[in-house]
Amino acid sequence: MVSKYASCIEACYACSTACDTCAGLCLKEGDVKMMSGCIALDLDCADLCRTAASLMARGSAFAGKFCQLCATVCDACADECGKHDMDHCKQCAAACRRCADACRSMMSVA
């Protein structure tokens, strides 16, 4: 079961790490208040990605539906991070887009 979802699980974990990193670095920016939307989405996305990976790893019947939500949140996080010029935001946005694509692909084989 896991091998079927291996690339999506990997993308989810990479995205959660990128989001956690982005949130931490956003907290160190000069205008943290301006970054509050980014931080909130980073944290939501990181949590959802880790949960999606766990559901896929154990072959949960809810993995497909959860990955659909994960893709939606990853898209939102990518859009928000894409508004900012910091390198960590750009890297996070890219990881979120890869994860959203992987989640959509996973749903087609689930």
C-alpha cells in the first residue's frame, strides 16, 4: 500500500518541513504582523501534510479525501507565500505546489 503512495508521502513530508521552516523564519521578519497570514497558513499546511502522509502510510480509507483537503490548503499556502519576496517563502510556495500536485495524482490512484 505504501509504495503506491510513496511519492505523495515524500512530497507531503517535504512540504511540512518547508512550511515549518517558513513559519519560523517569518516570525523573525521585521514586520511579523504583515506575515501573520503566511505563518497561519504555513502551520495549517504543515499539520495537514503530516496527517495526510500518516493516513496514506497506514492505508486509511480516508486518505484520498484528506489529500483533497491537503491539496486545497497547499494551494492556498502557495498563493500566500508567493506574495512575499523572501527566499524561504518562495521555497515554501514551490514545495506546496509540488505537494498539491502529488496529492491530486494520489487521488487518481486511490
